[in-house]
Amino acid sequence: MRLPLLLVLLIPVAVYANDSLGLPELAIPADNPQSAEKIQLGKDLFNDTRFSLDGSISCSSCHLPDRAFSDGLPRAKGVNNQTGPRNTPTILNAAFFEHTFLDGRADSLEQQALGPILNPIEHGIKDKQAIVQILLQDEDYKRRLQKVFNISEDEINTNHLAKAIASYERTLIAGNSAFDRYYFGRDRSQLSASAARGLLIFRRKGNCANCHEISMKHALFTDNRFYNIGWGFEKIKSRLDDILLAIKENNLESLDLSAEQKSELGRFNVTGKIQDIGKFRTPTLRNIALTAPYMHDGSVKTLEDVIEYYDKGGEKNRFLDAAIYPLHLTDQEKADLVAFMKSLTSQAYEHLRKR
């Protein structure tokens, strides 16, 4: 039996609305509209290891679907078995982020896409022209790029690769968790008693929602801002006076800081503002139960350990954010918070918790 045309047209909309329950409306850049062909092209590029120095790394090497688009490692692995200084964040719902990378050095998915490919530790490609050469050597990519972007072969450049990958990443939308069905769907059967108590703690005593925001209409569980929560600051604490003096004298490069110490400067590396030392972007908590280990250096193994850290008020330093202070949670309150955070797993990824 054939379905009425109107019903056929409504079916994919209903599926999308289900997947996006609890998320805001997705904004698509005017200069990079979505299309099925562009999305598929972006997915193919995302999974292509040829865009790495030794042919071993693709975007999907660190953003694995069966890891909720993270990698399960403390810190990202790149070409020649090199290890980067930071943990791999999930790119699920990255389409809603105002800044990408943990220090916010890119303001869009398009800006972000080329960063890892040109990073000497991650993909290790030396320059943009080398990326273009890989594209031009593939007849299928050449044909598809020309068609998708309505350009000639001579016009193909890295911006087209970045736009295609960004278009694919904008399809990685994951709402519709038990929390969403409870809170936005008004189905009170969706949360256990413990998780429901955890939601109240999350919004009140735990002060979690101060940064991991929940609004009346949607919840990204991030405020897209940057904070010094104290974690990892001990790596630069002994050098802080020297660092501040070097910054004042505009001579930071004169200090023999390790790559790890430079990384711990966080948002400062982008803005050059002293008040941004040690700040990192608020991560989304959606699907957080699937994306261990935690913190920007991936050194915290469990959600329980994360809660213990915040409960004691973080590690003190002169740049610690005022929102970080001792919480004095009980053991039951801590357990309830964990139960709540586990309720943030999207229905489409629930099967990963049962592996």
C-alpha cells in the first residue's frame, strides 16, 4: 500500500525531531548549505587515512562512532605513534558549539576541520597544498568536489574539504536521552528516583548547571565559555611567576616550557590575556558516560572521580574560577549525580553502554 505523499514527507522530519529532542534548532551557515552529496563527501573525507603523513590517521581515528565520536584514550594518538597533550572531545553536537577545540581556537566547524590535518602530531600533513594534491590525485574526489561546489578543477582548495567535513559533522546530532524525555517530554517514568534526585543536585547544591546549562526549551549542557577549574594547573604552578614576567615582557618564547606546560596555559594561548591562563572550554555532558576518560588531559578515569574533584573545590590557584568551591556532598548525593549524568546518554547510543 502506498502512503499518502504528505505522510511520506513527514516521516523523516519526525525521526529527526526524535533524535534532536532537547537540542536547539540547528543553524546552517549561509555559505555552506547542506546537501546529501556534500554530507556523503564529507563523511568519506572524514574517514580517509590518506590525509595523514604516514597514511595511518583519519578524523575517525580519534572520533569513533562506537566511542560516541571520542576515542577512549587519555590523550589523542597521531602519526608515528605520537601522543598529543590533550584528550579527544566528542564531536557529537559540536554543530552547536560557538568555539571548537578545548581552548576555543576555532570559531566554526569549517575552521576546525583543517587544524588536526595540519598538526604535526595529529595528521602531520605539512601544508595546504599537500592536501590539495591528495584531492587532485583522486578522480572521484575531483569529480564530486566540482559537482558539489559547482567549481572547476582549478578552483579546488582546502576550503572545500573543510566545508564538506563540516557538513558531515553537522549531521552528528544526538539528543533524545532519558533526561530529555523526562524533562522536555514530560515523561516522569524516564528517570530513576536516584537520577531525578541527581537532577535537583545538578541544578542546585552541586552548582553544575552554572556552566553545564539547562534552559526551559533545550539543554546543550555547556555554556560555550571558558573556566579555570584548577585541574592540571600544578604542571605550571612552579613556573607561574616566570611565565607572568615573560608575558609582561612579551617574551614568553624565551621560557623553556614543555609542550605539556604550554598546553596547560589553555585559553591564554588563543587570546594572550593573562586572565585566561588555565581556562578550557566547558565540555558538553551529553553522552558523558560513553566518553571517558575525563578532563582536558584525560587523566580522570571515572565520573565518580570527577565528582570527587569538584566536591573538594578543585585545586587552588590564583586563577581558579569563583564557581569552583567545596560542595560538601553526601555519598548518596554523589551517587545520584552519577545516575543523572548516565541519563544523558542519547537513545541512539544507549547500546554502547551495554557492550
